[in-house]
Amino acid sequence: MTYLLPPLNALRAFEAAARHLSFKQAAHELHVTAGAVSQQVRLLEERLGVQLFERRTRQVILTSAGETYLAQVRKAFRCLAEATAELKPEGVTSLLHIGLHASFAVDGLRARLAQFRRAQPQLAIRISQPAGLHELLEGKVDVVISDRVQRYPGYKCEPLERGFLIAPLGTADCPEIEALRSCLLGDVEPARPATPRAALVAGTAKPRAMTASRRP
């Protein structure tokens, strides 16, 4: 059976905007611009053929059709979330999505990630390569490991072996960040004479287990 569904991004934008009654706050949550949220909502309205929001000078208000649709969208999202949670291994409560720069060798990271998993069993780890600052800022990954250090406003930089640990300001005491740094610096593998620089960049789209937040 083929389901005729609107684009997921449009549904996410609609649900967030309806919850906040603000395109700006929805954009902040989704790590996009307010214009992008507005565009997604308009695309959804055109697809459905109904107006979901009444747009006023400084706020948006749900129409009666929007309120009815929101209830069903939330129900569908809850079903998806519950189905996804049921598939997670027992004890896993959050996902840490790590992006690797194209030039970074994943084989040299496996042993250290194994130690990190033992230290943080509640975190499932997903690795994507290639990934860089662009994917990080778009919220597609939670952290990036790279041999190319890039300074960016709102991030702090610390040494990581011969490279750097870069994280948003305010995450210095975040236990997951500290644990990952310890694993990368631990004596998991013998020292190598020529180790390439590595950088860990933690983004604003964080795992739910983390307590980090953006800089105001």
C-alpha cells in the first residue's frame, strides 16, 4: 500500500510552529531559519489545500483546520517515536551521531569508541562519513571529528592529542563530552610517532542525554 504523505520536513515545521505559535521559535528548535519554516508551512498548506495558520503582525494562530490537523500529526509522531524507541537495544536512551571528515581514518577510532561505549552504555553511536562543519551546523550530526580545525563563533577549542577538542560554550562540564574526550586521550592504543591532527566539534543539535545549550 502506498501512503500519500506530505514531506516530513514540512510536517516537522508545522508541528513545531504550532506548538510554539511562532515561526522564529520553531526555527530555533529545528536549527533552520524562520523563513525556511514559513516556506515549509506554506508548501504544506498548498499540498493540503487549506490554511493552517492565521498570520498576524507578530504572531501566528492556528486555524480550526490547523488545530484538527495538529492533533493527528502529533498522534502520528508519537506512534513513530514509540516504534523507534522499541527498536533500541535495552538500556539505550539516546543517540550520539558522530560525523567524520573525509580524510579521517575510521579504523583508528574503533578501539576508542568501544571504550566510550563501555563508559556510556546509555548512548547508541552512529557514524557518518564524510561530514564536516556544514553538516554540524545543519544539525545532521551531533559531533564532528576532523583533521581540519575550524574556529566558529560559540565554540571553544581544546587540545585533543595533537589536535583539538571544539565544543559549544557552556559544555565544559557536560559528562558525555568529558567522557568522550577521556576516551580519545586514554591509553587505548600505543602511541604513534606521526598522529594526524584530530578535532571533535560538538554541535548545537545535541543528544537528549546531554545538558549542553547554545550560547545566548
